[in-house]
Amino acid sequence: MGSENGKRGTGKKRGVRRRAVLLGGGTAVVGTAVLAREELARAWWRLPGMEKPRTDGALDHKAAEWTAAHQANWRRADRPDDYVIDRVVIHVVQGSYASALKVFRNPLHQAATHYVVRKDGHVAQMVRELDVAFHAGNRDMNERSIGIEHEGFVDRPRDFTAEMYAGSARLTADICRRYGIPVDREHVIGHVEVEGTDHTDPGPHWEWDRYMELVRRERTRLPAGPDGTA
């Protein structure tokens, strides 16, 4: 898992340095104005009466159990209207299911995933998919993705049980259906594959071929997504 303060997709921080403004003149000012307009366009839903109705504890994945992460570990948003969701990021806790829930409820941790999957396949939802969870260590990826944490350790293949794979695959297939995300390794990725990360999870013992086949199988059992894709 990673914080909100990680690198952006380009490896550069948002904004324009004072030196760039001085040297670039009007071009830099125009660039800053464009960035400001983009931020305002994404924030329209914060205006009174514009935000989508919310219910505390509502589930996005119906098979999950709601266990709220502390608000310090995620950022309120209105996805996918302000940020398109097009990635699922797979994590491994390096600990137990209970320890993951504990740290995500701790405001000092400053990180959380949307979901945590236990070894028996049980799923906890801790952050609404509408909102940006601080899980990838990369702000762009946080804004565009849903994070799924898994109980266990990267160097213990026995932790990745058949029940865990099955429960996680049902969850990922459901996410892909609802947002029209292709079920492939470009869009379902490991934390290790996030640009700028220093994490190695889900590690060498995570069976990607097995997992993706399970996700594809579960996806075919679900109804078409909002865009009509199967």
C-alpha cells in the first residue's frame, strides 16, 4: 500500500515552479490557468446540491462487508465523473486480514485500499469506490484505480488460497463490469507495476495466469456493463 503523496504518472509534481514562470513568461501562466480549469472541472460536484447522494456504509460490491477506513487515509471524490476508473491494483498486506483492517482505521497510517480479501475469500470494503484511496504511492494511479489488498505475505505461497483467489476474482470481475475495464494485465496490475513504487507485492508467488483466468470466467457470468459490453 502507498500514500497519496507518491509520484504522479509523469514522475513530476503538479504545478509550475516560480523559475518556470519567470523564464517562460506567458506560456507558463497559460499552462497554470489550464491546470486550474482542469481542477475546477473535476471539483464541480462539490458545489451545493451537485454531489451524488451518499449513504454511510453503502457497498459497491454487494458480497462485501463494510468496515470503514479512517478518513485520513482516503480523499473524497465523485468518481468516475471527476476521475475515470480504468485500473485495478492488486496488493498483499504483509500481514493478516485483521492487521490490515486495524492499520487502515488508524489515521496516522495515511494509506488504505478500497477492499481487503481474507484467506477464506471474505471481502471487506473500507473505502467507497467513489473516493480516492491512498494505496498505490502514485497520485495519478490512486485517482484512476481501485485497490484490493490480500491477506498474507509475498514470500509464502501457501497464503494465497483457492478461496482467496476465487473471492478476489469475483470482486475484480464485478469492478471491471461496472466500469467497463478490460480484463487483461494492462488494466489489472500488481502494486509492483505502479510507476515510482518501491513495493514488490503481490510478489513472485502470486499466480497471475490462474487469477486472470478466474476473473475472466467470473466476468462471463455477470450481466453486461453500463456500456453494453459483456
